[in-house]
Amino acid sequence: MRVVFGSDHAGFEMKQAILQYVQTLGHVVTDVGAHNTVPSDYPDYAEALALAIRNNQADRGILVCGSGVGASVAANKIPGIRAGLCHDCYSAHQGVEHDNINVLVLGSRVVGLELARDLVSTFLDATFSGEERHLRRLAKVRQLEAKFR
């Protein structure tokens, strides 16, 4: 799978560790930044990550900021992006299976590295169910996006 990574300065160290972990799992990774811990703005990296997915350069994304909240808000402003902020494996799995999330958002100041690895593995291993009820709900999400463009 092609996985794009992004973070602000607060998520940089966790992003680097998770990126290396995902490479060991055999996935192809792209890093859109940040590339250091110099203060930076999460919307810039959320947009770059989202565009990589929209432009079919990546299948899924992993986005990290301090709490995960700001990055999640920013990523979800991009049509076609379904970013889920997850602190537990159930949400990471069900987010893909039911809601077809394509971006996992992590808070580096909220979850530890071991849990982050578990969340990432769960997210990358999960598949969308394609059940009619989930397809119907996703169609409604797309209608919401179109309504406010």
C-alpha cells in the first residue's frame, strides 16, 4: 500500500518513528513534512497529505500533530478526505470498515509510540466492508461535501 505521512513540528518525532515502522511492514511511504521540529502549521501538512491522496499518489495517509484535533479538522476540509482521530484500535479498525476513512490522525502528546504502532497496523490492515448501509452513509457524506463547495 502507498502511505503518505504528514505532521507539524509537534508530531515530527512520532511521524518519523511510525514512518520507519510502516516501511518495515513493506508499504511504500511518502513524507510531505514537517522535516524537523521547528514550529510549523498543521494545516499546511494536512493539505499536502490530502492532495497526495486526492491525486492518487497515495492510498492512505497518517497525519500527526500534538493533539490530533487540529490536523483532523484541517484534513477533513478537503473533499474526499475522511480523516479519523483515533486513540483506540476499535475506532481505527471500524473507521475503515464502516466509514472508509483514508487518513488516520494521531496526537503525539496523547498516545504513546507503542499504541501508535498498534493503531497504524490496525488502520492499514483494515478494509472497507462495502455493505449497503455504509455505502449509503458515505454517499450522504459526499452530498454534504458537494452542498457546501
